[in-house]
Amino acid sequence: MTLRNRRNFLAVSALAAGGALLSSRLSFANTNTNGKSRFVFIILRGALDGLAAVPPYGDRDYPALRRDLAFSANNVLPLNDLFGLHPSLAFLKESFTARELVVFHAVASPYRERSHFDGQDVLENGFTRAHATQSGWLNRALAAIPAGRSLDKELGVALGQNIPLVMRGPAAVTSWSPSKLAALDEDTLERITDLYSGDPLLAKRLADALNADAIADSPMMADSGASNPSAGQLMQVRDAALAPISRGGKHAAAGSARYTEVIHAAAEFLRREDGPKVAVFDTTGWDTHANEGAAQGQLAGRLAALDAGLRSLKEQLGPVWNDTAVLLATEFGRTAAINGTRGTDHGTAAAAFLVGGAVRGGRVIADWPGLSNRALYQGRDLMPTLDVRSVLKGVLEEHLLVPSRALDVAVFPDSNAAKALSGLVRT
């Protein structure tokens, strides 16, 4: 860790009462399952348009609903005769061809309203209704793993300002956050160190957080089997993140820098043999009510940034990618038809993605309901036919070895109707 970063971290710690930096945009957990399996859950906050990310270009009712925002066989990345990927998702298409991507369509949580906040709460809490609990399904899953039941051991570390609901609960977690405060001078550093040394709890929190800071700030190591991310690779992520922003200025640059930093930190934590095995982070900006765009435009730029970030994550993970499964899901989809401002409003079913070297991919899993007027949910949305909890159960049971009984009772209560999908990962 550089002295500057250490000073910045201590500045945050002093103001946060010694490590109470809980609730995060990026969280990790050491699951101690088989020692190799890594799982990443990415929340696409804002309601991703699944009909644009995975256009059903072979559905005869699709062009009339999307009109000039519709994709055809000429400008889509085809997956089969019915579905394709948005042209900005080149890495995901490569992953599909390499049999490292499963695409899910017409998928949704049990939530059936259109509030972002409530929809995200249901996606993260694992229950059938919003605000049913203060814990999340992933934290409860970690607590249910036989090798990870020691609740006094910090199983997770969160990078960012908050630990998301999905990672809150009985399994212990800690946090780390890059500081935006001015660096402290040496005298202040010494005073803080003396202050912390007098309290065993604060001293432990400080030591744990300094260790997390060192990991996140460390360069890629040459003997890891993964090459250092080149300046070009990092700029690719940065430029893709900037693409959808027309008046970015320094705020856009700061946002893209944070995105690049998240990807780098995720790879650093997950690559360590003695480090975390599970990661959660989120991306935002998917609420495309106006000027959504098709092959070019607002959504295309955001998808390109996401795709570039996933590519960078794979490259930086190196051989660890072979043991990794990354699931991307959103709180709900968007309307089947475009609105009067060339965008889409809050909907119901969407698309989800499972990508990674540990994934048995090359498949689209969808009980496709169609897009005719009779088939639409409430006459406006893609009808949900797959419960996202079935996907989550399948990954957690096969990849992280969470007992099926715990999944049905503790992790996802009242979910007997959502049977776990099998065969999603290589076992």
C-alpha cells in the first residue's frame, strides 16, 4: 500500500469510527467451499431492457412493438433463430461461442410492481415481497455453507460506501472504501494509530481494513498466470463507460475511473488463493425512459461499458476465470413497446446472464411466451416464465455447494415452486 493511500484510508476510518464502513457497491466473501469456486453477482440497477440486450429478432410480433428501435438478423449477434445479443455485447457473444455463457430470457423475481426500490429489495432479499427482511439471500447462503458457519469470522469484504442488502445478514462482513478526503500528515497518522491501539476491536478493524486496502491497491503479480492489464485494456473500459455520456465532464471521468477501479479490485481479491471467493457489485444507468437508442445511443454505450468490464475481469483473473461464474440480473424489465420519447418504461420480465469459465454455456434458457397482444403481461410487458430464484438456486447448490434444504428454507423462503435449475455450471 502506498503511503498516500494509507493516509487516505485512515482519514476515512477516523471519521467512520474504526471500520464501520458498511453497505457496499462491491462485496466479497471467503466461502471456503471447494477452495477454487468463485461467484460474482452483478446487479444491473435501473431495470435493463432485456428485449434490447437480447432481442427476440425471430419473433414475428417484435418488429411492430419496437419499430425503429428493433433489431434484425442483419444487425444482431445471433445466438439461434429466435434470439441474438445486442451488437455492443461482443465479449458475451465470444463467451457464448466458447460455451461459457448461458442467456436466460423472460426471467423475473416474484415482484410484479414497478418501483425500482421495491424491485431491487425483492431481488436482493430472496423473499416474495419487498422489505420482508433486513438480510440478503447471498449472505444467508454463505452462512448455510457447512465450511462457513463460523459467524464470528469475517466472511466478506465490501469495497465502496455500502454493503448491498444481498450481502447483509448473519455471515460477518467487513468493508473497504477508497477515500476522497485529503491525505493526513504523519503526526495525525501516529495519533490515530495510538488511539486505535487502545481498543482491541478497533485495532482489529483497522488491521483488517488495511489488509483489504493493500490487496485492492496491489499491482497484478507476474507469477499469477495473468498478465498485467495494459493501459489500452483499462482505457477500453474507460472509453466504453464514457460512450453514453454526452456531457460527461469531470463527473463522467470520475465515474469511469471508479468503474475501472472496481474491476481491477475485484480481480485482485478473487485471484488470491487465501482471499475472497464471492463478489457482488452493481452498475447503474439502465433506466432508459427516453432516447434509448438501438445499435447506437445511450443503451448501446452502457452495454459496451459492461461488456468491456467483463472482458477486463476475465483477462485480469487469468486462470481463476476457469473456476468463476458471473451472474448478471436486474430488478425488472421494460415495456415491450417503445414509448413516445423513444424509450421504454418500467416492465416485468427481462433477461439475465451467467458467464464464466465454470459455466456450461452455449445455451439460451427460455420458455418463450411470445410478444402477441394476448401473450403480454397486463397487455404491456414481456410475460415472466422463469423465476430468477431457480437460476440462483442452481448456481448456489452446484457451484458453492449450498445445501438444497437451506436454499428452500433459509436462503429463499417460500420458494418451493421455484425449482433449482441443474447443469448450469461444470462440476
